[in-house]
Amino acid sequence: NYPDDVIEKLPSGFQTGIYYGWAALDGEIYKMVASIGWNPFYQNDKKSM
């Protein structure tokens, strides 16, 4: 997970959900998936990513 300060910097209108796309890491391009929101299974009390 990303630190809280990264999550807090997301735009205010950023919707929670599952996102997919492309990510660059060390010059390579990869398919990626990101979950942004609350996960009831883990009893999150704040947004995580």
C-alpha cells in the first residue's frame, strides 16, 4: 500500500474503484491494476491504494 500522504494528495473528485492501465518501471512497460478505496474484509477505516 501507498503511504497516507500519497492517498491524501489524490484529486478530491477521484472516484474509488478498481483501475487498470499501464505502468512504467525501470524503463519497462507493464499492465497494472490498482484498487483505491476501502476494503471491508480488512476493516479499513480510511481510504487505501
